[in-house]
Amino acid sequence: MKKLLYMASFLALIFTACDPMEDVYDEIDEANADELADAKFFSDKTLIADGYRLTDADFELSSDENVAKYKNFSKYQAAADFLPEILTNKMLYGEAGNEYKVWFDFYRGKSEAFSNYSNKHEVSADEYAAVGGVVADLGYFTSDVKSGDKVDEILKAAHTGAEEGDVQKFISKGAASKSYKFEDVSIEAFEKFVMGNADFEVILEMIKADDDKKHLVDAKYGTSEYYYGVSTYNNNFDGRLYKWSAYDDYKDMSDDDLEDLIYDRQTEAVIVALKAKFPDAQILDGAGKKITYIVEYSVYDGADKDKVVMFECTSDGPNPEFAKIGSLYVNTMHELYMFDGTDWKIEDDIYRLESEDYDAMGEDSGFPGKYDNFDSSMEPANYLPAFMNTKWIYAQGGDTKIIAYKYYNSGVTELRVDEYTFAQELKWILTATVVDGSAIVAFKDKAWAYVPPIKLIKSEKDATVTHALTDENYDMVGDGQYDNFYIKGMTPEEVDAEIIPKITKILKANFELAVGDVYEVTYNYYDGTNGTATIKLEAVEDN
């Protein structure tokens, strides 16, 4: 072929007047293109014979942003759709027609049982409003109207299609006071005041204008001051002791005394904000009812905390005075509820850690038993496996348990749930959501193709392909002498184990397998007498 091309180039040189070699070079390049491509595709850059594992960098070669971001495949981002592309972009090559096994991380998610415990319902502003009364006005439950009394009503309205056994983690805000309860003090009327940036600005500007206090304004940014502790950048009070003790005014104070001072100063600052907000505040409203001023604000002392403080007007406008009545501690309630087919009730099927369980993991400071909860310095995964190994000593490999526990996070005690699996060698471990996955791929026509596994099905699915085995098919799998499968004396299970791999090989050689396709195959057999049977196989995902 090359000799012919060179001769063509010589003749072209004789008969072409201008640039005689240009077309000839193009022709030579075109003729050699396939040969050059083959040299590239079948170089020594081939897949390892015993398989290849995708790396994080390999996943980043995918055009799918989720595959590239999470570095795994899943039922939503299937290997069948994206693995061939990754191998091509990786410039991995194989021998034509050969199959290769590729390993990868596969996100299988939570188990069905555990997923049921991942649902959560956080009470919305509209749902607080629907409760009515003081709950509607405040936007949280009170000591008079407790969230537990309204759970069934709220969940029924929100989850009309709930089925028996469904679980929701119910999350709501509610008041639980140490020094004040709604039933102790009658609220006849109230004004709700949520402190925002403008309110903190009023306080900061007052400190900047005070010659005796302006040295307590932070010098670098000027957005915080440490007489009252307001921060106009974060719109909260800064309660961190180390920030305050950096100033000479406080450096000799004990932590307890400084904490008391900060608490009192916050109350003073709120009164400053109240006077600015309600310059004509009244003791009674137009109907003669006493007004309670309910003030909400945030404090940061290493964790964000929402405070609710109640004031009364003791001397009304134009220069009103205010006095603190008491504090409401607005807590976030976390509780699991299960639908029994009629009502939502507290879930009691899974194991919930009890006080003695936390104590078993250590009662001293820095251990779960101290406050009967975990936190960021005491992660559950560092304690629960050892606890479970002593609690359930007769667990068997593959057993699972769903555990509910308390976790303190930024001022809120949450109820969290984890699933653990008993692995024979490792004992109790967190149930993995990412596991090893694998797929078979083939390199043909200079491209990668996903090869779906074949699974026997018993259902009445319609066949996508029907095929009766031919003499050539039997020859391919070594049964060409009699053109049938010899299954004499085999159990049904042994028959499947014998013939399914052979039929799979035949299908791969004769059809482009596609996930979801159903292959109805008719074959001959000998089990003492000659017979014919039909089997249905489906091409499926690996994982």
C-alpha cells in the first residue's frame, strides 16, 4: 500500500504544476490514519490485567458535576453512564474485545430502615401562627402551650399521606424558664422586640461618644465595644471572657465576677435599646392592660445563643424607664414521632441511650456521662462502638442497630440518630454509606463500553430480545458435539450455575447488552432425554 502511495506521489510531482506534494502528503496521512490510531490505542498504556481502581482524580474527569464532586457513583449517577467516559478521558486503553474489571467507590446511601429516621419536621412560622394566641405572636411554644401537646395536630396537617411506621424528627422552639414561667406571671398584653443592627448601632455610637468609655471600642475595626459587649458586625452581644479580659478594666476580675458583670451589662444595654425603640412607651395599653416588653437578642460566648428577656415599663414616656421581669430560655425540642396509622406518637422502637449508658462511657468532666450528651469534643463514633461491644456481646455478623442519643451543639441539645453494623472482625462500626463497587467494561471499536451483568429473572417482563441458540453458539462455549447442554443429575441451582455463564458469554458475543433489556433464550438440554427450555435474563446495574 505504501509503495503505491509513493508511486502516486511521484506521478503527481510530474503532472502537477504548483505545490505538487501538498495533496500527496494529505493522501498519505489519510491512508496511514488508522494505522497511527491503532498504534496509539494499543500502546503499552493498557488496563492492569487484574483490574483497575478509580482514584479521586479519575472521578474529576467526569462531565457530571456530582460524580466529580463526590468522587463516587450512585444509583443516580450510574457507573454505566459515566465510567466509559472517565476511562476515555484518563486515556486508558485495552485490547480490542477484552473485558476488564474496574473498582470504584459507590454511594449506596442509608439503609431503608435508617432512612426512615432521617426525616425531620421543623415547625414553620405559619405553623406557630396556626396554633394561635401567644404562641402565634411569639413564634415559639410556651410553658402554657407545650409543643408536645400540638405534635399530632401539626404532623397530621403537614403529612397527610403518612403511612403506619413513618417517622419524623419533630423540631420546635419552646420556652423553659428557670426564674419565670408563664403560669406564674400573667401576660395581659405585650410588645415583641427583636434586636437588629440598628439597635446595636445605637448602643455602639453612645459608647463612642462617651469619653469615659470610648477606650473600650475595639481599635482595629470599631464595630465592637466592651462596656456592654455589642457587636454591630455580628449583630449580637460578645460574651467571650478572653475578649473582655484583654482590657485593663477587667483583667484582674475572676471569671465568675466577669460573667456576672457581662450578664448585668447586657440587661443595661437592652434597656438602652428599648428606650430608643419605644421613646413613648406606656405601662398600660389602650384597653388598660399591662404591657410586657419581650426582647429577643443573640449572644456569642463560643456558641451562638438566642436570649429572650422580659421587661416592664415602670415610668412611661416621653423618657420611659424599664425594669427586667425575667428571662425566658427558648430551647429547641428534638423528638422522634412515629405514625401508628391513626396518630403520631413518640417513637420507642429503636434504642435510646439512657443516663446509665452515658455514665458507662465516663462520668468525669470531658466524658458523656457528665451531662448525658455528646458534643464536638466527645464525638459519638469515639464512644459508641466500645459501649455497644459490651452492651450486645452476642451480636452476629451483619446485625444492625439504630441508636438515638443527645448531642449538644451551639447551645441546643439535639436528638441525633446513627446506624451501626456488627462486622465480625471489627465489631460494631458505623454503617457505611459508601462501599466498594465494581463494573465490567470492554474495549472495542477504540472506545470503552459498559458491560452489564446478566441476572436470571422469574417475572413476566416482556422480552426485549428473543434468541434460540444456534450450532455456532454451542461451539463457542464447548458444547458443540451434541448442540445442547448436558445437565443430567443436576439440581435446578446447579443447572443455573452451569448454563447462565455460558448463555451470558453467547449474548455478549452476539448483542450489544443494555441495562434493562430482557433476553429470552431458548436452548437444548440433555438430562437423560433430550429437551428444550426457555430462560429469561435481564441486563442490570452492577450495584
